[in-house]
Amino acid sequence: MGYDYQLVGGAVLILLSLVAIANAMVENRSPLYSVIGVLIGAGLVGWAWMLSGQELTVMEVPNAVFRVLATWM
């Protein structure tokens, strides 16, 4: 549970930033802030990987999401 918040937050930030990058490219705007969001999200995922002390897999993300939701319910 020690790395769940970082993993979920980083994954959500990366997904939202990728959508924002695509939107900025379509509207001919600079995707600078979205790229910064991807980098911050990658940093959060990297931090979660360091905290986990093990090799993270793709299946850890849904498990972490459900553990975070379970703490709020």
C-alpha cells in the first residue's frame, strides 16, 4: 500500500497528459505543459517503482486502483 497513491496518480496524470498533447497538436498549440505533465507522471511512477522494492507489472495498476478506492469507501 505504500506506493499505491504514487502509482495511481502517475498513471492518471500520464493518461490525461497524453490526451492533452493530442488536443494541443490538433489545435496547433504548444504541448509544453502537457509534456511536463507526462514527465511528472513518469516521475511518480518511477517513485512508486522505487518504493515497491520489486519489479512492477502492468497488473499492479488495477490492483493499486482498487486498493486506493477501497481506502476511500
